[in-house]
Amino acid sequence: MGQVTAELEALRAERAATQATASSEVSGRAIRDLIAEGAGQRALKPGQKAPLFSLPNCDGRLIRLEDLLSKGPVVVSFYRGAWCPFCNIELRGLQQAYTRIRELRASLVAISPQLPDNSLSVKEKHSLQFPVLSDVGNSVAEAYGILIRIPDELQEVYRERGVDLAHINGDEGRTSLPIPATFIITPDEIIHSAFVNADHTQRTDPDEVIRILETL
């Protein structure tokens, strides 16, 4: 079991041991509804062409997928935001794996709907060495088939927890989020691997990403 998987399991266990509240019930129901709706099944699949994108990093510089692919495979990790503890675990794990990813001549980018200033805080908080990109309005997430709408009652739960998506993501991103997902894209712009789970507490372990890159 990889370190990220172990940390995620520990966090899930900690939450499961905590007495249920009205807000936790809403959160759990939202996950169950997404799974029942087959939300993750709408994502792009291996063998499909990856939509190209050009997104700003936290410094405002545009990063183009096409440019990255000219150098080798690209790992694209979509996350919900710095306010999500499961995302933070995954981002830290990706940073720990980044040296090996680069040794394998691959690039790594993380994408969220956060405004660039908020992405900068994520990069600084975790000392991330890879680009953190802002998909304001979630257009790239939509192109990859992982965009979901946040139910009104869940938006209210987020606000009660101090998570104001309108402030974090801008008005365009206040009612939607990406399903956390990791795509490995080969230089011919084809999706080689796709890891998508409508349950945001489940993530791909960076060890698995490295294992796949080693086979390319």
C-alpha cells in the first residue's frame, strides 16, 4: 500500500469514527448520489484523444498541454481545491513522487477551479515544484467529462465550514467542481490511463502512476 493510500484510509477511518452530523450526512449522501448517477463513468477513457488546454499557473503564465507533450508523457491531476483535506494528501504525495516522475521524462500538472491567487497559496503551502493550474469556470474539467454540479444543500454545508466557492473559484465556479481524477497522456495526445472515482475520498496512489510511467 502506498503512502497516499494509507493516509487517505486513515482520514476516512477517523471521519467514520466521528459522530454523524447533519452536514456529514449531506456530504455522504452527495457522494452516494454521484456514484448512483454514474458520474465517474462519463469521464474520458483510455484510448481517447486528450483535449488540449492552455491554462494559467499561479503566476499567470499560460501552460500548454501541447508543449508539455512535446517533451514526453504528461500526468494531469484534477483536484477540488486547497480546502479539501483529501486533495492536500494527494498533492503532498505527488510532490514526493515528482522527482521520480521527472526521471521518467514525464511532466506533471495539477488542475483545480481555484483562482490563480488561491492556487498560489496551495503551491506555497506544500512547496510544490510542479505547475498548479487554474481552470476557472471548469471548462477543461468539462472537456474531460469530470464536471459535476454541487447540490444546493451541499453548497450550504461548504459555506457553514467556511468554504465559499464563489470566493475561492470565482462566480463561474461557485456551483460546480471536478471529480478528482488523474490522466496519463502520451505524446501522441492519447489518454493512456484514467483514474476517476466519484467518491472524492478515493484517489490514485502516486506509486501506481510511477509504475505506469515505467512501462511507457
